[in-house]
Amino acid sequence: MTLTVSRKAHFNAAHRLYSPDWSDEKNREVFGKCSNPNFHGHNYELIASVTGPIDPETGFVIDVKVLKDLIKTQVEDAFDHKNLNLDVDDFSSLNPTAEHIAVAIYNRLKPHLKAGLHLEITLYETPRNFVSYKGISL
């Protein structure tokens, strides 16, 4: 039997969507207001979901406190109240789109999970705009 355990968290961060290879005009055309040279911010909502078998000894798929602490150290401490473009190495060569942020969070959390556990990251950039990443390629 497999179940999914989820933990919700949040962080506030600023970013700018742009390609350094493009002109300011093309960046504005593609990214609109999100390419503001002075950056803009979001109140991100994160849901980290771990799927796997129930451990017969503990009754847990994963201890929620362990998941909470992982999110705190690997995501909130690294991203909260930061400028993603300037302060977070994950985005030194990546445009910090919601898609890239979700993948970066996945890559920060996944190595800390026991083998056989599956991770899905759902990241809300706004209450109506969100992405999900399960670590699979098409």
C-alpha cells in the first residue's frame, strides 16, 4: 500500500525573468512586467508531497517533522526574502521561472529522501498560477 504525505510551506522572494542574450525590448516582449530591471516579488506557496509505502514499524511514509525540517533548511532558509537572481546559486545561470524554481526545490529535497520514496513539488507563484514537478522527463 502506498500513500502520499504532503507538507505546505511558503517563502517570499524577488526575481526578474529575462534572458541576458536578448535585448531589453525582447525581454519586455516575452516576459512583460516580470522583466522589470528592478525585480518584483511573490509570496510563494509550496506543497512537497512524498509518496511511498507505509513503514510497518513507524506507520509513516515519512515523518512529517523530518519533511518540515528538510523544507526549512533546504528551501525556506535558502530562498525566503532573497532575490533569486542575485542571492541563490541555483539561478546563477537559470532564469528563475516558476518551472525552474520547482525543479530547484525538487533537486534540493530529493537527495535527502529514503530510496523508493517519490517526490512531487507543487509551487504556487500566485493563487491562480502554479506548477508541479515529479522529477520525470518526457
